[in-house]
Amino acid sequence: MTTWDPSTPGVLQLPSGRLLRGRGVRNPLPPGPPPDFGIYLLGREPQPLPWESRWVRWPDFRLPADRADAADAFRQAWERCADERVELACAGGRGRTGTALACIAVLDGVPAKEAVAYVREHYSRHAVETPWQRKFVERLA
């Protein structure tokens, strides 16, 4: 098993015990091992990375351009984080990343109406920046 250390900054522990790392790509890569897989929530396709990655087209302060693709990416992240280091990242690591983490928390069993609060408590109090991002999480269920 090669998951994250739960005490690492940016790591969210889901109720099942699975671990995900959220971060902002504007910031330097955190110390420690790199991800095995990353999902990048950006308006433009990111530069190639030395680990396996997936791009979800998602403009800043908005919702994913293709919601079915985003939902598939969230399921993939949830499945893979059981035994791999998975990270989700947007530019700042708050709005889009927090929204995606909340959606994955729903997949892990957190009630949709409580997922944003869960991510704000366990990842960042600034996660999920807009009302429509919050509604997106609630409608995922």
C-alpha cells in the first residue's frame, strides 16, 4: 500500500480511511513522495507530469465543462486512493479542489448536504468557493 501519510498537509482522510491529497498547482510541489495519480481541475490542459494524470476541464470559479467526465474522474480517484497516492489539484487548491474532494466524500458515504462542511473541517475552511459549487456537490447524489 502506497497511500499518503495522514499527517501531511493537504491530505484529506475520508470516513472509510482512504486518503487523498489536495493542493494548488500554483504552489511548489510539497515535500515527500510524488502522487501515483493526479486529477487536475483546470481551465487549460496542464503540462505533462512525471506521474499518471487526468485533466478535467474546469474553469476557475465555475463548474466542470463536462459533468459526466468529472463524475467519472471522481469515481476513479476514489477507487485508486484505496491503495495509491492520489492528488486533486486546481490553481489555488481551494474552490475546484475542495468541490472535487467533497464530491469524493459523497462517494465515500458522507451525506451530500454535509460533504462541504466535512471537507472544510478536514481539508480547508476555504474549500468550495461558490454557491454553484456547493449545489454541484449536493446534486451529485
